[in-house]
Amino acid sequence: RSALPARLNFQLGQFSFGLTHGAGLGHDIESALRDLFPTEDCVIYGHTHHTVCHRVGGKLIINPGTLTSTGRYGYPGTYAIVTVTDELHASLHEVPNLS
């Protein structure tokens, strides 16, 4: 963890992204994310393991959840796919149970 930046800004095509874990942002994580990344088109975070994929004021906010099942919480493994064309879209998916 110490080798990675606390937040990362990057560009895909014409869209700007902000990426952070989300720890330490308080109970209203989405407001804190909008303050942390005020000009980015999309913000991706984790920390809560709760999936999120919606727009707030035109900004796409994504939490892909957790790739591995969190058994004690009962959530399946999840991930997000972001599609960048002339528009920005995202979708959430469950990891298939292969057992």
C-alpha cells in the first residue's frame, strides 16, 4: 500500500478519471469524492465493497464492489466494466460461481 499513490488521475480518450481506495473519507464518501476529484468525468473507488454505478451531476461514480465473494457479508464477487466511446458508460457484473 505504501508503494501506491493515495489517489490517481488519468485520461482515457476525452474523459478524465479519478481513482482512490476511499478509506478515510468519512460516512458521506460520495460528497468527499466529488470534492477530491472536482473536474473528473468519472470517479472510481472501493473501500466499502458495496457496488455503485450512477451519475451525480453528470459525474459517473463507480464502486466495483469486491472481486472475491465476501462470505460473511453475503455479497457475491463483482466487477465493473467501463466503456469509453464518444460517451462514457459503465456496468456492474457478478463473478460467476464456478463450483
